[in-house]
Amino acid sequence: MKRTAIVVSVVLAVGFLAANVVKSGTVTFEQLKQGKAIVEDTCIECHDLEWPMTKVADRAGWEETLTKMANTGAVLDPADRELVIEYMLAKSAFQTKCVLCHSLERPLEKNKQFQEWMVTVQRMSSKKARHLTDDDIKAIAGFLTAKGAWTRLY
Ligand code: HEC
Ligand code: HEC
């Protein structure tokens, strides 16, 4: 009985630690805002934001790019690197999923709160079956919230 209690509390502790690590799909818009701030602070030291912001890639692609950047001197601590990757993945989802029926300007010119973006993105999702997963919806709504009043990608 006692041993079971210890095992349960260890499992809970590990679960709690894991919950503090950003994972794809569980990312919040606050974390995407942090990722955006890190990109804007650290990715303009050697080039402007055009390369990072126009590139669309999956996780492996961003891992590869960030490793290449680290080798040129842009070393991020693991937590910041993960926030940057999540931000870049949300941005990439937005850039690929929201251009099928209209330009990106249509969402970019709007400034909404997270819950309002969730409603809009869910409404867009219902226009095309199986187009967006729940994780895509949350990430894209979070990316657009993090964008704030900006009407351009960068
Ligand atoms: C220490 C200098 C330096 C910093 C800081 C830096 N970069 Fe770069 N980056 C480069 C150089 C040099 C190139 C062009 C050569 C190349 O492609 O490897 C480049 C090219 C790129 C490219 C285009 C090539 C590709 O792999 O797609 C992307 C995207 C990019 N950087 C993203 C980023 C991001 C995101 C950050 C911030 C985390 C960043 N960079 C910070 C030096 C830097
Ligand atoms: C299957 C087609 C389709 C896709 C994909 C699509 N949209 Fe739309 N979107 C529309 C149409 C049609 C309208 C105009 C009518 C309306 O508002 O329902 C629109 C209008 C909008 C508007 C203006 C209206 C408002 O509520 O603010 C925004 C913002 C928007 N879309 C955002 C997005 C985003 C973000 C995505 C990607 C998740 C997206 N759209 C993907 C078809 C689409």
C-alpha cells in the first residue's frame, strides 16, 4: 500500500514536470508570445527577420535550422529553443493552412483576443472538412493572438 503511494506520487511528480515542458499541441498563446519575443530579440543579430519569418517547415526542419544557427553563434538555452520551435511551427501552420481560400492579409489585418481567434479559426476549419486538427486550431489562434495589432508577419 505504502509502496503504491510512493509510485503514485513519483508518477504525479514526473507528470507535473512534463506538464511544464512545452509540447506540440499543448502550447498556450502566452508561450507563443514568449517564442515571438525571443525570435525578435535573437534572430536579428546577423540577418533581418525575413528568413525566419518566410520559412515554412516541420519540426525536423526547424530543429535543423536552429542547430545551424547555433553553429554560427546563436545558441539558445533548451527552454527558449523549444519556445522558438513552437512559435515557428504555429507560424508555419498559419502560412500553409490559411491561404487556401484567401490571402494571409485577411487574418493578418485583424486584431483579436485568443478566445475570439479560437471562434474564428474554428469557423474557418468548418469550411473545409479535416483541414485542421484541434492542435492546429489552438496553435494558429495562439499565433494570431501573439501577433497582436501587427498587420504583417514581420
Ligand atoms: C550568429 C548569427 C546568426 C543568428 C543570431 C541567427 N542566424 Fe539565421 N542565419 C545566419 C547565417 C550566416 C545564415 C545564412 C547561411 C545559412 O543558411 O546557413 C542564416 C540563415 C537563416 C535562415 C535561412 C536558411 C535556412 O536554414 O532556412 C533561417 C530560416 C534562419 N537563419 C533562421 C534564424 C532564426 C530563427 C534565428 C534565431 C533563433 C537566427 N536565424 C539567428 C546566422 C545567424
Ligand atoms: C475553405 C476556405 C477557407 C479557409 C481554409 C480559411 N478561410 Fe478564412 N474565410 C473564408 C471565407 C469564405 C471568408 C469570408 C466569409 C466569412 O467570414 O465567413 C473568410 C474570412 C476570414 C476572416 C475575416 C472574417 C472574420 O471572422 O474576422 C478571417 C479573419 C479569416 N477568414 C481567417 C482565416 C484563418 C486564420 C484561416 C486559417 C486557419 C482561414 N481563414 C482559412 C474561407 C476560408
